[in-house]
Amino acid sequence: MTKIVTVAGTKGGVGKTTTAVCLALEAEARGINVLLVDVDPQGSASTWVPAISKYLGDVLTAAEIKAAGGGHDLVLVDSPPGGASQALAAIEVADIVVAVTGLGPGEIA
């Protein structure tokens, strides 16, 4: 059964894509059949690791995200910031949501 993990957050620039890519690459290194689904219209995740990703920036439904991940053990979803329909669909379909809220420890001056 495919497990879906969505990396989400309301703010842009907090590390959602970096987190999703790192999790996907680590899963692949551990021998897990992983797909990184990029539903952020910016498309960075699918540009950074095209070998294990699929760009679905215009996806609007959870069913479309789920269908894209068929045949994989793990699907990691990189979502856009805010309340975009892609973000809401990615959260709806997820078994787990990783909420990224900021970069690193402490404050950035």
C-alpha cells in the first residue's frame, strides 16, 4: 500500500521543497520505491531531482495526486505555499503532513 507524505506550509521560502527533496533522496538511498510529486507551480522539486519526480503543478484534486503515485511504496508531495488548491489537495490525500514553518534554529537577523 502506497504511503503519501505531504510537505506543506503557508509561507513561501521556509524550506518545503528542500525538505521534500531530502526526504525523497534518503528514501531512495534506503531502497524504498519513492516518487516525489511536485504540485508547486514553481516546479523546483521536479527540476532538482527529475529521475525520481513527477511534475503535476496544475493538479487540482487529491485523486490525481494519488493516481500519480500508483506503483510506489512512498510518495512525497512538495506543495505550494498558502491555500492554493494544489496545497489543499496534497494535504487531503496525505497519510502524514510535515508542516515546515521556518529555516534552522533561532532567529535570522
